[in-house]
Amino acid sequence: MKRLLVISSFLFLLVLLPACTQHDTMVNDTHTVDQHEEEFHVYFEQEEEFEIAATPVWDEVSFSSVEDFLNAYLIASEGGDIAHLVSGWQAPFEDTELTSAVDNIKLTSLEALYLPVGIPDEFELRSIDVSEELILFSFLHPDDSVTEELNLFVFRWDELDEAFLINAMFEQYGIGEADLIDGKYYFRERSWGYAFDWVYNGTRFHLGIPLGQLNVRDEASRENRDGDMSYEDQLEAVGYAEIATINLQDTRAVEIMIEELEAARR
């Protein structure tokens, strides 16, 4: 399932790549963007039909906790070995060493960690997967199977300004400001569940929530799915998208966060 999720995230990334690589011509040529968007929707809605690839498409290093990620960041920044903190790693080439994979994902180039704090407590953090392109937080509800993960994708496109990212999101979904909840979030119901997209602090976010996991009002009518979710319920569901920002450049702040996490674990 992990490889399937990475493939899905890769497809999601591909939707915006034409816009990112053709920044100057995006307004005049939307055909390519539309074509990739159409292909993405077909694949994403039928992701269960994917044949999981045996070979990773990019370097990826995984951590099993926020504490491990933060410790790894500090140690890697000092040139130290983080192998004891890595829960798993993958690379497109069999002879790649962990140190090379860490270098390739540019872990120490991160300036901030956007930590999802609106996810209900009953969801357990499954993994934090880091690649050069994105950071993927995967959560699993204890009552669900592995196929029903809640996922937050955080895209690492620091070189793109916020206005461009917002316009790219509008182009991708054919929406405008009037379609946003609270002037920020684009919400939609999908066959597999629910999804939020938004831009914050020059970063693009995508949150996927499995069907039946939104703890919003009027659960009976939502279970029947006999109509669109009300705006009030959508607004309440936005709480899942709440994030906190950790400044990774502030070493003392990171150390304090690690201490707090260790204390909470005792």
C-alpha cells in the first residue's frame, strides 16, 4: 500500500508539473495541463487497479514518528548518521546507499515542517515519507484496514510564489475564489472519500480522508450519501486540515519540540 500511495502522490505531482515547468506560458496554453488533469483523475479514482511498481520512482526516506524526523534533521544537519532513526528507505537504483538517498531528498534543505494537528487523536501516525518532491504524512484509524489511510501531502516547491500556486490549483480543478471554503480550502467528495486542497505560506497541501472518517454532524445522512455534504459540515471538516509550523532553522525550537514529544511518550 505504501508504494501505491507514493504512485498516487506521484500522479498528483504530475498534474502540476506542466504548470510549474511552463510558468510563463501557462495562461496561453492550458491544453497540456487539462490533458494531464484528465489522466490524473482517471488514475486516482481507480487507484486500486494499479499494479504496484517493484522499483521506486524516486529516493524516499521514511520515519515512524515526528520525534524521529526532527532528531534525524538535527543530526543530518551536523553531518551525522541517521540510520538508527530511519524506519525505511527506497531508491530507484539498487546500489544506492542510505547516505546518498538522504542527500538526494535534500532533507537538510527544509526550512519548516508543517505538522498536521487537526487529525483526530484516534488516528495513529503510520509514517512520514520524505522525498525531494514532497512530504507525505500517513495516518491509520485502528478500526480500518491499511487501504483506508488518511494522507497529507506537503509539496516542496519553495521556488514558486504563493499566487502562482493558487492559480495553478484553480487551473487544475477549474475553480475560483468563490469555490473555496473560508477563502482558502477547496473541498470535494470523491468515490473513495473526501479531499482538501489549499495553499499556505508558499506551500501546496493536499489532504485525503477515507470515506466514513469525517466526524462531522448529521452522520446518518452522510452515511446514506443521498446528497452533497452541507457547507456547514464542510466547514467543520476543515478542522482536519489544521497545521502547525515548526521552524527547522531554529535549532532550540526543534530541541524543545523533541523534549515535549519525549515527555508525552513517557
